[in-house]
Amino acid sequence: MKKVLPLILLFLLVSVTAWSQSETYQKQKAAKIAEGSIFSKIIKREAPATIVYEDDDVIAFVPNRLQAPVHLLIVPKKEIPTINDITEEDAMLLGKLFLVAKKLAKENGIAETGYRLAMNINEDAGQSVFHLHMHLLGGKKLGPMVTQTETDSQQEKSKKGNKGR
């Protein structure tokens, strides 16, 4: 047992390190949170934006870099850096984001053809603005959310093959 315990601790340390954010990303994230997000500036009308929806809790606008014919950002006015920072008190606010997305999808003619709602959380997902926001994307066939590699396809086939055993 004495020989196994250090190996377990080493494994845990390596695992946590491998699963954590890079030091560079952590520093950039902290600096961006400290300076306040561009979304807060848009909410305060300190930065320009094409606003398509607004109420007391939520604002929606067209992003600078469109990724689909219909691409809107739906943002709570409460500044929450990531999903990891939400609390139970935020449940109604998060639900409202989805209701606004539904309304905007209908208004933009994509409710029936289909659309995607996406939130990027932290480094591996590519989050660069640390103010929770939802992307509403549609107006064309969007394809898979994540490009599968040959290894992914082989693992999926293996899982399906093992179910019958």
C-alpha cells in the first residue's frame, strides 16, 4: 500500500494538471475579467452594436464575426464569467436566455428549419469573452458541432460493437 499511494498521488497530480487551463490562458482570462467584457460595454452603450432584442435582464445583438447567415449573441446583463460561475439564483435568468433564443429564431425564420445554440466555456471550447453568452446560429446547414477524427469514428464503432457482447 505504501508503494501504491505515491503512484496514485502522482497520477492525480498529472491528471489535474492535464485537465486544467494553461497558465497563459489563466492569466489572459484573469486580465479580461478584471477589465470588464466588451458585452458589458455594449450593455452600458459604451461600445457600438446592432441590438436586436433587449429587456431588463437580457440583450441580444449581432456579433462582429458572423459564423452563419443568422448569428446572434444572447447575453445576460448580469456579468457571469462562465457557466462554472452560475448559482441557483441564476436559474431563471438562464431559462430566459433560451426563451429569447426561441423568440429570435422564430423572428429570423429559422425556428422550423433548425438552429444551434452554443456556449463556449473556458480554454478547450475557445471562450475568449468572459461574460456568459449564447450563440444563436442558423440559416444554413451547420454540419457537426465537432469534427470527428478517424480515431473518434473507430471508438464509436467499437462501442456499438461491444453492446452486443
